[in-house]
Amino acid sequence: MEHACSHSVDHDLSNRPADKRAGFARWLASKDCTGCWRSARDADSESKEEWLATKRAKEQEAAVAWAKRFGMPQLEGPDKALDWGERSRHQLMTAAHTALVIEGTWDEADWAELEEKARAITRAGWWLDQRDAEGADLVELLDAATEADRGTENPFR
């Protein structure tokens, strides 16, 4: 059988009912052979991985710039959680600002108070745990944070 990719492959259709073989053969002929299909799939996986890496790098760059601009402290935790925690914090804070200030009734003084509470939470894991939260819920989440979630940095070091 000649496939859409122009490769010829022998297929054993004896396990198909006789009345379904012709239709299945037409369908197979309209598809790439297994080798070409796998190559395309693997290339798609590589391009998806590249796309995701590029996306994460842009998100990280935005999160770092945002943290610097608004005086957010460095997060603490395992190395593998730090970048993800920064991105999660940035996304949640941005969503909260949109929900509470832009679309809500908060003024800049209310927002400044919330920012101070957010600055106190320096455990990357806490921000990761909240990554799926709605922006409007940030006030309640910050109030529920424990001392373990707050910074352990000693300013006198």
C-alpha cells in the first residue's frame, strides 16, 4: 500500500472482517506511514518543548522585572521552586490587581496595603500552592498564610 507520504508498506489486513478491509485500506492510504507519523510526532514534541521553554523564559523575565519594579523580595526555597514561585507570584498579583483595582472598587491605598502583605510571603512553595487561585481571593489567602510562609531572612545579616 502506498501512503500519503509516498512510502510503500505491506499491511496484513487478514484480522479485519472482509467487508471492512477496503475501507480500512483507503483510510491507511490517506495517512502517513508509521515511520513518518512517528517522525512528525517527535518533531512536534520538540517544537512544543522549545515553545514552552521560550514561553517560560519570557514569563520569568516579566516576573523578575515586575518584582524589581515593585520591590518584591527574593523568594526562598528549593532552587527548582524559585523561578516557578516567582512566575506564580507575578501571575497571582497581576490577577489580583485586575480583579480588585481595575475591575473592582479598591483604590491605590488599599492595593499598597495588600502589596505589603504579599512582600511578607517569601516562601516560593506558598506561591506555588496558590497558583490556581482567583485574583480576588488573594486577600483571604494572604491573611491565612502562616509564619512559616513569611520571610526568614534576617535584615541584620
